Amino acid sequence: MPRVKVPRKSTAIDMTAMCDVAFLLLTFFILSAKPKTQDPVHADIPASTSIQALPENDFSTILVAQGKAFFSVEGAEIRMETLKGMGDQYKIAFTPEELKQFAALETVGVPIANLKQFLALSPKERSSVQQNGVQVDTTDNNELYWWIKNARKADIVVHNKELRIAIKGDSKEEYPTIAKIIATLQKQKVNKFGLITSLKTVTK
């Protein structure tokens, strides 16, 4: 008796659901990722073998390169509160629009007296402006001191937390510049701060 042949059918897999999941994951990672911002000046930071992720909140960075210091603090609301404090300190009235523009800045590296003119520029014009850094010295007109102090106050007001501070310095930067930054922190009794480095391979 002849064997009955069952017709073979090609296997078809519906990939629609898999594509939907892939695009949802891709969209999630794109929206949740934080873009890397360009520093005002290039800093060839030293390397280390320890790994610790930088916090995304309640965190401030002092970039030191080419003898200049640049100040940044995480969080738009904290930036606005910090600028309000600087306005009170230097008797400068910042408008709501200027506060909004400053909240979008990642780093400040201009004297407080020129900040209004800097904020009046478009984002494209700001990127082409050569920033000379925040003033740092041992006198009472140490602007970096007041940026740090007002940022610490702002973090307590907004989040009720102590602001963590890290120094991101060029590996070729001369010691006197770094010494001024450390002295500025110690003047506020900030004796604990981080150093931002790149990753170095451990030698075996």
C-alpha cells in the first residue's frame, strides 16, 4: 500500500512583535541617555585603575585646564537657584528668561559681570565665544568661591542634600592653579572632594 505524502508547508515567523519590542527599547535608551557635553577647553585628564560612576544629581564639577577654572552643577533647578544667589551676592538682577537660559548651560566660564551679555547670545554664538574661566584668587573677589557656596546652598534648598564636588583637571596643569582650587574648597570647610580621571589598564 503506497505511503501517503503529507504536503510540506514553508515555516513563516511573524517578526512584527519582535520589531516593535526592538524599537521600543531603542527609543527608551535614546530618550534616557545623557548626551556628552563639550568642555569649554580641552583637558587631558590623568588615568587611574579605579571605577566609580559619576552621580547625576547633587553633583558639581570644577574643570581646570590652561590655567582657567570652569564651574558646573547638575540640575536645571539647582542652576537657577545658584544664579539667584549669585545675583544677590553681586547685586545683579537676572530676569526669568536669563534664569531659564542659565539653567540650560552645562558650564559657566565667564566673569559674573559679563554673564548677562553671555546669556543674551544664541546657543550657537555661545559655543564660539572664548570663555576665560571663572576668577579664582586668594582675595575676597574669588568668584569661584561664591559659585560653589551658592550651589551648595541651592542643593540644600532644592533637594535638602549636601552637594558633592569633583575636580576635573588637566594632567599637565601646574600645581599653583590646582592649589588655588583646593584652597577655595577648604575655605568653605570642604575637605572631601573627588578627582575625575580616565580609565587605565591594570598592569599585571
